[in-house]
Amino acid sequence: MTTAPALRALTGLAGTLAAWEALSRSGLVDRAFVPPPSAVTFALADLVTDREFGRHVVSTGLSWMIATTSATVLGVTLGLLLGYLPVLRRVLQPLVEFLRPLPSVTLIPLAIVVLGSDAQTKISLAAFAATWPILITTLHALDEIEPRLVDITRIFHIPRRRRLLWHVLPSIAPFVLTGVRLSTAITLIVLVGTEFLVGGTVGIGQAAYLWGSSAGRMDLVLAVTLLAATANCAVDLALSAAQQRWMPWASRGATA
């Protein structure tokens, strides 16, 4: 029963790759710009054994982890503060709505002036972009908590700290984890984009830029893209498995 969806997904993926391979080899598209999947696979195998590229992977991976962790801490903290303090929420809500849609890549020149062109620039921009989904999901989760359960905890004079640990945090955890899963992709996109645009940085984005602009190796560029997509899928699957394993109440409703 569970293998049928996986087989359908693999069939669709195989069909897409086959069509891509056929178009690249038929001459309908220029192989210099759109190399076939077989060439991209060989390029990916070369990258795996390249020690210099490993340095780029480590830089992007550590920055990804730091930026996602920072965004999670900041987003959950701000979400709890705004959710628990209605006055603060009314005051800061317009600022949040103004900052949330700002494209982080456009802030690169300002970030370079303030922070320089080292790793802290891409980490700060990525954390800035990834904070908002976590903040919004945390606020939404607090709004969805069953009011009667909150009233019961107050009637029995349960201390605020216990209410936070036993009731609020378990209730909002599935929502927050969903926001984190969304933010991991945003963080990776901003990191690679910043590395791509800021010269002299270390990371897979800068490596892809050099291979594409100076060497014309689009097979390596697409291999880097495939590697980043695979890493993000692996992280998302791990977070999804953790949610199913450690938050069984999420499938029955976040406020159950």
C-alpha cells in the first residue's frame, strides 16, 4: 500500500530525467547551457571527490546550521512575546508586516558596509529572511490554542511556567516545526544567493558562480544545484520524521 505512491513519484522523476536527456542530446537545446542529466551526474561525482569543493560545502553547511538555529530562536522568542503581550503585538505588528516581505538579497550592499564580506554577512541575511515564517507560525499557533484549556489552567492556579512547559509549548510545537521546515529552504536560498553575488566568499554559491561565469561549466553549476536540493530534501525528511516520532499528537490536531 505504501509503495504505490513512491513508485508513482519515481516514475514521474524518471520520465522527467529521460525527457531532459533526450532534449539535450537531440540538439533542440544547446548542451553548453543545458547539459544532459548523465553529464550532470558525472560532474556531481567529480565534485564529491574534490577537496577544494569540500571546503565550500563545509562553509555553506555550517552557515546553514547557524542561520537556521538563530532564526528559530529569534522567531520563537519574538512570537511568544508578541503572543503573550497584546500591547506589544499591536505596536510591533506594522513593523513586522513591513520587514517580512523585504527581499534579503537587496540588503547585501548594506550588510557588506555594516558587517563586511565574511561569513557573518550571509548568515545574518539568511537568518533575517528565515525568522519571519517561524514568527508567523508561532503567532498562529498561539492564536489556535483552545481557550477553554487556558481557562482551566487558570482556574486551577497552575503557575505560568508550568502552563508554558506543559501546555503552550507542546501545543505550538508542530506549528513551529512546520515554520522551521519552511525556513530551512529559505535559509539555503539566501545563503547560496549571497555567496553567488558577493565576490571572494567561500561557499557553494561562489563556486557555482566561478564555474558558470569564467569556465562555462554548466554541468558543474547544475551539479551544485542538485546537491543543494538533495541536502534540503534530506533535512526536510529528517524534520518530518522527527515530528512524527516525537510529536505524535500533531496528527490528531495541534491543540489536542
